[in-house]
Amino acid sequence: MRHLFTRRALLATAAAALATPALAQAKRPIGIIGAGNIGGTIGKLWIKAGHPVMFSSRNPDELKDMVAALGPLARAGTVAEAIRFGNALFIAVPYAALPQIGSDYRDALKGKVILDACNAVPTRDGDAITKEADTNGIGVTSQKYLAGTRLVRAFNTMGAAVFARQSNRAGAKLAIPIAGDDREAIQVAEELVRDAGFDPVLVGGLDSARKFQQRSPGVYGFQGTAAELRAKLGT
């Protein structure tokens, strides 16, 4: 009888585990480059959805308190460690840092799916790289500096407070425009946008990211549903 009871208990435990989504299917590990307002906020939303997340910094010790507060799915590391850790990456750094990051970690970044939320701000990043992004399109420019990555533009149109407040809102979810050239990377980005509590709207290839980059009229900063965003874009 004792053996029978033990067997039944084990089977019940296994069944409960399979019935729990977090245990039944492991979530994609994500490495975050830039643990500031945007990186920290979106990373927290992914942790809430069950993703293991590594936040990176030049000084990972500075992230210890944040990571401790987020629980066992959160960890801190260097940029190199976050790149190795992540099945997908999220980058949210000052735009002027992209050339150096792309150069320093070129080999490690090769082939990685990376969601790019960086915006070029002239007062912070300088006129030269801001003009390049505005003239050539920010998606194409980011891909140039993060050469070899499978890049998707996402989460660049609103501030951290909006993302924190609107995630998983009641009714139709807040739409997030995305753009990319790699079909599989786009699918990963769509998955991660949904897991963060939003509705992805594919605008087109990386060249079309100019339609929702900073200083683009109408779409940058727009807060609406997927249907409303598509109407705004005329798609």
C-alpha cells in the first residue's frame, strides 16, 4: 500500500507539473543590453511572463538590488555574458553606443535575434549619427552597426512609463509596431511583444522602420490598438 500511495503521489505531482504552463514549456532566455528605463521595464514584463532574463551592464554589481527584487528568473551579467545567455537579445542603449557594441561583440552577436529599441537623439548621440539614421532610416542604420544580427525594430515608440502602465491592459491591447527582414526573427519578436502584454503590428522590412522612428509624424508616440495603428499607417 505504501508503494502504491507513493506511486500515485508521484503521478499526481507529474500531472500537476504538466498542467502548469511555466513548468510544461520552458520560456525563451533573453539577454538585455542596457538595463535602464526601457530595458529594465520590458525585462520585468518578460520575467512576469516566465522568461529567464539576464540584465547586463559594464558594472553588473550595480544591478544586484534590481535583480534580487525580481526573483529567481532575473540575473545580472556583463554584456558578453548576456549575449551568450540569450536565445534572443533586447538592446536599449544610447544610439551612439551601437557602433562600439557592434564592433566589440561582432563575433558573439552574429546570427542572434535582436530586438532594437534604440533611438537617435541629437543632443545625446550627436548630429552625425542622428542625421544618418534620419536620412537612411533607423532600421537600416541599426543593422549596419549591428552587422550579422537578425534585427527587428521594436519597443522604440513610447516611454517606459507607458509600457509599464499599458501592459496587458483590459480590452484590446496596446499595439507595438515592429519591422524586420528575417522571417524567423520577426516571429520571435512577435512572440516576445505578446509575452510583454502588447499586440505586435508588422509594418514591413527594416527600411519601413522609418515610418515609426523618432521624429516621424503621426506614428511615433501613438497609443492605440492594432486596428487603429494599421489605419494610421494606411496598411
